[in-house]
Amino acid sequence: MSAPLDGLTFLAGEDKLSLYQFNTKAAKHFFCSICGIYTHHQRRSDPTQFGINVSCLEGVSPFDFPEVIVNDGVNHPSDMPSAPRVAGVLRFSEN
């Protein structure tokens, strides 16, 4: 899920977040300093947006989405513009 930078409000726990920056340090990845879960990141590909782990949002479940696009996490579009951006699609189906 994406949100503009001004579209995310922390109600509690912001003081428990840890920042990690990979390689180019362009993106800012945030994790809970207590349990280690990834919560959100400021995107490298669009620094005006946050990518958000929907599992961290109260009342939202990944199973609420019929499809979830899985991006190629190895080849960043800024490094390899011709690389495929989508690695696949996860689909939820009830048994």
C-alpha cells in the first residue's frame, strides 16, 4: 500500500521505530526496534510516497486484497530501467 508523505499519522510507537538504509541510502526503511517487523519505507523510486506494510494497520489484513502484486526486489528500476518490475501476483482464495 502507498501513501503520500503527509498521508501517514502515527498514533503511538513512533519512538520505537528504527531506520535502516540500504546501499544508495536513498530509501528510508523503518522497523520496530522491539519486534523487528518492517512497518514502512520512504520510497527510492518515488520519495514523495511511503510504502506501508498493511499488516501494521489496525483493522487491515493482507487477506483483504484479492491480489497483491509482487515487485522484483533485486533489480531496482532506477538501476536497471529495462528490468521487469513485477515478479508475480499473489492471489487469495478461500478453501
